[in-house]
Amino acid sequence: MKNKILALLTAAIITAPVVKAYESNAVNFTMRGTLNSDSAIVVNLDCDTVIHEKNADTQQLPGPLVNIMTAVVCMENCENLSQEITIDEDVYSYLYNTEYPDDLRYADILDGDVLTYNDLLYAMMLTSSVEAAETIAYNIGGGDVSVFVEMMNKKADELGMENTNFTNATGMYNVEQYTTARDMMILTKYALNKSHFEDICSTYVYTPSVPNFNSHPIEQKWRWFNSNLMMDEENDKYYYKGVKGIKTGNLELGGRNIVAMAGKDGHNYLVIGMRAPINDEDGVTKFYHLDDATQMFDWAFNHFSYEVILADTAELGELPVDLADGSSYVLAKPAEEISLLWHDEIDISLISMDNITWYKKELQAPVKKGDPLGRVTLEYSGEKLADVELVAVSSVERSALKYNIYAAKLFLKSSWISKALTIAGIISSLYIILCIYSYVLFKSHSKPLKPMYAVPKVDKEKKNKDTNINK
């Protein structure tokens, strides 16, 4: 129990830098030496970062590398991998007449043998067994291999394998069957997330779960070995400690291909090489794909580690702050420390940090420490590494006096004030006009006062009498 706990703690310590590592875009670092493979790609699986590629989007003949997709489709469409299947040689006997018989590999699976789907997956992934691949395709496809191939292509579309087309599940030569190193990387990373896939492809030797003593009386002789010699501890030339499978495949017209994974000191890499020569210039058989895989692993493990590219204390610019109480600007720094997988021979000072995009060109107090201010794009040799958010280094308080003056000016300049004054002027004018109109109207309708006491009332009859008397 103590040993298990110690092992877990050790693993946690080793992988700690990986957990904190910042995912970045691919950077094609230059690799010393020359790869024999026409296409290749190297990716760090911990931070999902491609560190080198060569003709990664060039279409190549995959050969038995297609077995990776065969395994994925089988695992996703078989409810019980322990289900037993009786081998029917008629399913794959047509392959005996292929134009390139040396391209095909067999696992000594005979007509009438009983194997589980799981056994067939091991036979296919370890030895490139065409019996196993074709049997899987036939049964999962409901008795129609073409249906299974359609499932393979549908899955490729779902995964975004834009330069891939499958025509069979075995990997036998077909000019219409092609893929790329990048597409194989996409497929392999997906497959590694499937339960049990890594266990299968990282196994060096496997004994079928169903013995079949009638056709294979000596159990020790009916075992399947992984075709990747880098896993063979007894092979002094090609053994590479920490390597796991994943798949090798050869085609007379397509060269040697390899997909392999290896881990060391908490770092895990996937390498893919395609179309390496089968023979040298003198016609001597060579395993150039294994040489390439060794070279790519050595380069990755010996020259790459996680480096602090951008400290979380680095000051990358400043922005003016209006209405501030004291300092009228705020400094910007990364929201977090950025560590990237980096080549030890390349100075990190060559990484450009000048491309900054501010969310606002000018700020207004108050500003709080940690407020987002913008983003900086890290670039190397014209290639984008990552986008990093910038935040305020410190808080900037607001000046009450400056704010009151600002508010007053803003109030006077407000469009609402202008509208209110206009409306008030109109209302006042209307009121004055109404008052004048009312006054005029009043004057025109008013009557003059009768002089009740100023002039005495005259009696006309008496006045006439007095007039007559005088006469």
C-alpha cells in the first residue's frame, strides 16, 4: 500500500509542470538531421502541441495504419468485445489473389477458429492480421464489408480528417485509399481516449483468450507479437525504452509507416512517419521508419521542456486613466504565468510580445486590480503561440472632486438638458403669447362705465314748461 501511495506521489510530482503548462498553437521547430520518411509529425500529448512537422498534409498510402480506424469503429459499434466469433475463411479468402501479396500480414488464424472481438483486435493491432481486420469489418458491417467502410469514412468526417479516404479495413493497396500524417495524428489521439485501445496497442505479446487446441495444439506457439521492434527488449538495435506500439504498416508502393508513442520523465510524445523507404540504394531491407521514430523521440526528449515564457509579474504596457485620484495611468500584466513547451537551443527573448490589443484605449476611474484590460499575442518566427489576457496591476481610485466637475460638465453638455431648455423655452413663449392674447381679448369685450352722478337727470316735461314760461 505504501509503495502505491509513493508511486502516486512521484507521478504527481513528475506531471505537475505538465498540468500547469499553457496550451499553445503549433510551432514547427527545426529538427537536426534528416528524416527518411516523406511525411512526419511530432506532437506532445500532454499539452497537445505539435513541435515539428514535415509534409504533414501530403496524402500518402496508409497501409495497415487504417487498422487504427478499424479498431475505433469496432469498439464504438460492438456492445460486447467478449462476444465470440467463428472464423469463416471465405470472408477474406479473396485476398489470396491480391496483386501485392507481400503487403498482407497473417496471424495464423484458421477457418473454424473461435475468437472474441477482443482477440481479433489484438491480432489486428499487433500483427496487422488481415484475417482479423476483415472478420471484424464483415461482422460489424452486418455481413457487408462495404457498410463497415462507410462507417470508417463517416467517422473520419466527424473527426475532421479532411484529407483521408478509406476503401478497406485491412490496409491493402488501393490508389483511392489515402490519408496524411496530420489526419493520422487526429485519429490516433481520438483512439487513445477510447477505453482499452491503449492497452491493446501497447501490448508486446498476446495469447488468444480462446485456445482452439484442435487447430493450435501448442499454446506457446500461437501467440501474437507486436510488429513494432522498438518494444522488443531483446532487440539491441531498435529497442526504445518507454515506447508503446501503436501501429506499423508497410506497402510495396507506399513505403514504411509508423505511429508510435513514448513517455519519459513525465513527458509523452506521439510520432508519425509515413512513406519511408523499404530498402536502401543497394536493395537491402532497412527499417528507416524505426530510425525516424528514434530520431524524433530523442530530439523531443532531449531538447524540449516547459519554460516560463511570460511571468505573471511582467509589465507589458500602460493605459491612461481619467478622473484618477493620484496616478493617472494603470500598468498591465498577464493574468497568469505562461509556460510553454520550448526548445532549449532557442532564446525565449525571440518571442514577440508587441502585438497588444486593448479593450479600451482610455479608462475611467475607478479601476480594480485584476480588471481585464486587453490581450497580447505571443509570436515566434511569424507563428502564433498563444493569446494571453492582460489585467490591471493595481487599483486606481476615483477623485471625488474631478468626478463632480466631470459630472457637472457632462450634465450641461447633456442632450437632455438641451432638450429640456428648448421645451421650457417653447412652453414659456406659449405662456406669454397666451397671456397677451387673453389681455387683448379682455379689452375688446369690456363696456365703459355710465356716468350715474356726474350729470343730473333732466325731466323733459318740466324742461318744456320752463321754456314756455320764459317765452
